[in-house]
Amino acid sequence: METTDACLGLECVDCGASADVGERGRCRDCGGLFDTQYEYDDIDLDRETLESRRFDSLWRYEEVLPFAREAAVTTSEGATALVECPTLADELGVERVLIKDEARNPTGTTGDRGGSVAVTAAKERGANDVAVVSPGETGQSIAAYAGRAGLESHVYLPSRSGFTSKAMVNVHGGDMNVVGGRFDDAEAAFEEGLENHDEWHSLRAFDTPFRHEGAKTVLYEIVEQLEWEVPDVVCCPTGQGVGLVGAYKGATELRRLGLVDERPALYAAQAAGCAPIVDAVEAGRDVHGPVETPDTICGGVEIPDPIAGSWILEAIRETDGGAVASDDGEILEAGVQIAAHEGLEMTPTAATAASAAWNLAERGEFDGDETVVVLNTASANKEADVLRSHLMSQGV
């Protein structure tokens, strides 16, 4: 596989074993997760160079991606708006609140960032089939990028996934497998599918290192859009943790490249009915415990045993961040209030991040001079019925 000049290959985050970029799955030595490595001293990237480029897609950062822009399977994902929210800033009692509106990606989800890079990698490996298990939105995204690359996609979704995501997997030409039950049930069916089809390339979260590699570019964009000022806090909806781990890597690289001096405090936002990361942080543990009976309306973060739990906890610890759990009612109300007062649309899963920011303010965690960024990971159009039902339950 042809890579960018500075890309060194893969390294296991657990045992340090090295592997070629074309390696499939997890570490053969210990079963750990891979991360893409670069020779940062060979990367010549400064603020002026980036400012001279069109703000058109995540591939403008190709020096810190494993593949060149001309090889990319892309629909111009990334380059999303960072929207100032003065009403929300007043309510939280901070200087600035901005929402990074990832709902403006091609399929309406931040998953398009990782989908683009992961499907590019699969195509470069010579894959004909890719497979993924997802709570919903990422399945739609992978089907879209696979279709664009001329690959077959096999998508496993729990039956509770939103109608839009399920419908669009088929519309994009994907082989949709709807599994009764919750995410764990869909994951078990997915693993059975992988066992029966060795030719399938798994794009499950952290089975490939390239989904969080695409996700890291959101941090590059935020800092550049803030004219190289690092926000104090970034709130990320957190299920498997692709977005938060990606943000951690992006922030670390920006500092390593000398583009900034600081990293933002990263906060994992979860639903109280499924909050393994919050439980671990509050208990002071470096390893999470799985949630036995997950129960939340926010399907995208209803991941009882996140694959990268230790990595998520490292990101929180190393950035002096935290983790916040909100009740479903608080989350739905946050989504409604953002729509009503800021004009932006969030799924309930994405609204966990907004609710987390409110909860941090209520706890007195802010001094008043902070810049807070909330990641809106998906468009409310995917689950508008859930938000509308919340309003109806209040007699609206």
C-alpha cells in the first residue's frame, strides 16, 4: 500500500508491536488496538501553509493522514462549521460556546470522517467487501463510502436503530442485517458474519485504526477555526470512543507539530443509563467495567463495554478532562433547547454533549472565561421523532 511520506505504519497501543499499514484487525501478539504512526520531524506543516489552502475537506491535512488526497474515497467530508452560540454561553456562564456542527457532513454524521479514511484503506488493500456493526449512523456512512469506492458493504444494526439510517444503508447499496435486541446482539451477529466470511474487511470501531484517524481532523479544524486558540473544554458524545480518541490524537499531534502549545480538556458525555466511562472516572479507575443492563434512548452511546475504554480513560486523564452522565430527560431537553434557541439540530445521542456542558456549569466547574466546544455528531433529522415525542410528553 502506498502511504504518505511520514507514515511509518501501525503500532499496538498495548504491547508496542509494529505492523504494516495493510495489516487487518488487531495486534496478532496481544489482541490490542493499532494506531497509525508518523515521523513528525519529517512533516513540514505550519499555520501559513494551512491558511493558504481551501477549507474544503479533511484531506487538506493529508500530511498527517496515512494516504494521499488523490487516493482518497471522499465526498468532501469535514470542513464543517463551528457555530458561535451566544445564548448558550450566557446560560452556561462562560465567555464562549461553539458547536462544531458535524451534522453538515455528507451523510449527516461525524462518522463520515472515519468512513472516508477507513474505506480508502480498504480499497488500497484491494478489498472487495467491508463490514461494520453500528448503532446506526456509522453503518449508513460506511455503506455510502463503500458504494462510492465500488465495494460491497455488510452492515449490522440493532433493530432499535433509527429508520433513516436503516433505510439509507439499503439506498447506498449495502447489505443490511437488522438484528433483534440491542447493540451487543448486533455485534454478536456481526462477529459470526466475520467468522463465515474471511474476505470481509472489518471496519468496526478500532478493528481498523483509520476511523479514529479520520476523526482526529475535527480537532485540527476547531483549532484552526479559532485562529489557533485552543478551546478550554471539548465535550464529546462517547460510545465506542472513536470521536474522543480521535480528538485526543489530533490535539496531541497539533502540539507535537508545534502548531499549538496546549491541549483542550476532553470530556466524555454519556447517558446515565449506560455510562461505563463515567463510572470508571468517578471511581478513579484506569479500566472500565461493562454495564450489565444498558438502558437509554440515546442508541449511539448505548455501548456497555467500549472496545477502547482504557484509551478513552487515558485521553481524559492526560488532558485533565472528565466524564459526565446525563439522564435521558436532560439530554432530550438539551437537544430541544439547542434547536429552539440556536437553530442547530442534534440527535439525542449528540445532545449528550450539550447536556454535559450544562451539567458542568451547574456543578460550578466553569470560572466564566472559558471557551467551550460542543461536538454535534449527527443531524436530528435522523431521529426527529424522538425529540418531537419529548415535546409531546410535555404537552407541546
